Amino acid sequence: MDTKYLQFNNADLQLAGELIRQGELVAFPTETVYGLGANALDEHAVKSTYVAKGRPSDNPLIVHVWDKGQIYDVAREVNNDAKKIIDCLMPASLTIVLPKRSTISDAITAGLDTVAIRMPRSMQAREFLRYACVPVTAPSANLSGRPSPTSWQRVKQDMDGRIAAILCGEDCDVGIESTVLDLTGSKPRILRPGVVTSEQIEQVVGKRVEVVINPKSKVNSPGVRYKHYAPKVPMALDTSGEVSKLVAFYDDLVKRGFNPVLLVEQPHKYGARNVYPIGHNDEQVAQSLFENLRVLEEKYDYIVASFTSRTAFGQSILNRLVRAAGGNII
Ligand code: TXA
Ligand code: MG
């Protein structure tokens, strides 16, 4: 398939919308990561998303909307907590899980009775969705298991020849995927942490929010079970920031014949070793994390990352790092 590269002008947006309505796949920017869009009302199109990504079909997709009213067309029931969140927080880097309407097929929800819905903060994302005229399912636009793409060039790397078009928009400014919030139980539960934190949600709904992020525990968000975000080379993660420990680990890798790199907060502390800056604050680290993994896997054969932030957003970033490292914590 010859993938089209489309720009944010009226003619190209119209074409992107037509392609979606014809059942084709179109990748588009959001503020979190690039998404791989399909017409949510077309079961065949939705199913082709799993094929293009090589994604297990028991991992459900998020339905994206450009307008708050559409949420009510997708969800069967919008409870009071959901209403408050829709009114006060959206659009946002936040996905809410609600009971689904029968128009939402099992191909989207992997047989669950619930549906994940997101109204992106990105204007470019909402513009594309408006041109599509239908709700759009979109997983991250990477091959399954790989770091999520935060620029159209990274979507190209994984998806060229596999999908009809890529909308070449801006780079993503958040850099990690949306917070997934389950609102179907008595207590709101975060199934995937992101830039919207439990504190922010608690302030809006006025009750405690549970955070369920242990990938080994039994959770309602099937996607958190799978291998994710992994670079092509082995990766280890440190959360202490102890220079001597990182140096010892690095030097041992060199003795074993590796050409490793340290992805760290203060690169100048590591002498002549291979170093790369992870970023100075949570926002920077998140924004460049997946891009950094894709850059470093090309140049080195072992990535040693160190991340010490203990903020709520920092925990969301740590969640991605732990999984990128396949749980290899030093
Ligand atoms: O930021 C984002 O959310 C990006 C952009 C493109 O919007 N999308 C994204 O999609 O990250 P994906 O497919 O990579 O992740 C969707 C997550 C998975 O963890 C999946 O299990 C969960 O949402 N999910 C989807 N439907 C669900 C449901 N009905 N109940 C619980 N979790 C659900
Ligand atoms: Mg993903």
C-alpha cells in the first residue's frame, strides 16, 4: 500500500476524513502520542487496526471524539462522576471508561461491556476528528510492543506501507499516553496513569480515586498486561540516581562487551562514558522519552536509564520506564 502523507490544510483534511469514512486507517497527531485512526462505526476498519499494528485483539481500543455531545452517543450511561469530569476537565489527556452502547462493536471493546472514550486536548487532533464526522478508534500508531510515536516521522518508521495515510502534524507535547480512568464502579479507578493525576480527578469528583497500576494484578484494562514500549536493545532502570551505582553497572556492561549508554538527569557526572540527557523535569522527560528510546536503540546496544522524580506525574513516567525496561530494575 502506498501511504499518503497529508498536511493540515482543508483539502488534505477532507481527504483524511473521506479515507476514514471509507474504512481506511489514518494516523493523526494528538497531544499525548500519535494515534492510528479508524471509523469506530465500521467493524471491518476497526479490525484492520489490530492487523496493521500486530496487536492482540483482546486489547480494546479508545474511541476519540471532537465534541462532548458525542460522548453520550458512545456511552450508554454517563453517571454524575463522568458528567463532572466531562464538564470540568475535558478536553484533556484523559480517557474515561463507561458502559458502552450497543452501536459500539465487540471489535473495539474486545468483548467488554464498557468503552474507553477520549476527547483530546490537541486542536489538530480535534480538527481531524471533526473532518472524519464519525467517532474514531485510535491506539498509539506504533507496531505493537514498540515505543509510542511522538512525531509523524516515527509513525512513518513503523507504519509506512501498512496504512492509507499519515497526517503530518506537530510533535506531541505530553509524550506519554492519556490517563485511563474507569468510571463504571462505585469508586473511580485509574487503570493507566498519565499526565492527568488522581489528585486532579479527586478535586473534580470530590472522592478518593484508586490507582491500579501493578501490571501483574488483575485489572480491567487488558492493555497493561502486554509487553510495551520496548526498545530493540536491552534496557535497565535505576530509580536512585546514585552515580557510583550507575557507573559500576555501566562499566560492568562494557567489560562484558556491550556499548551501553546512560540516559540520565545529570550527564556531566559520568566522565567519558556514553551519556544522553533524560530531561530536567517531568514534562521534559515525558515529552522526549519514547523519542529518546528510538534514537538510542540505533546507536547503542544497552540502555541504562535513571529517573528519580517522586511526583504524581513522575509515577506515570516511571510506569512507562519500568515497562520499557521489561521490569529490569537495578
Ligand atoms: O493517549 C492515548 O490514549 C493514545 C492516543 C492516540 O489517544 N491512545 C492510546 O491507545 O494510548 P492504546 O490503544 O495504545 O491504549 C489504550 C488503553 C489500553 O491500555 C487499553 O487496555 C485501555 O486503554 N482500554 C481500552 N478500552 C478499555 C475498556 N473498555 N476498559 C478498560 N481499559 C480499556
Ligand atoms: Mg499503545
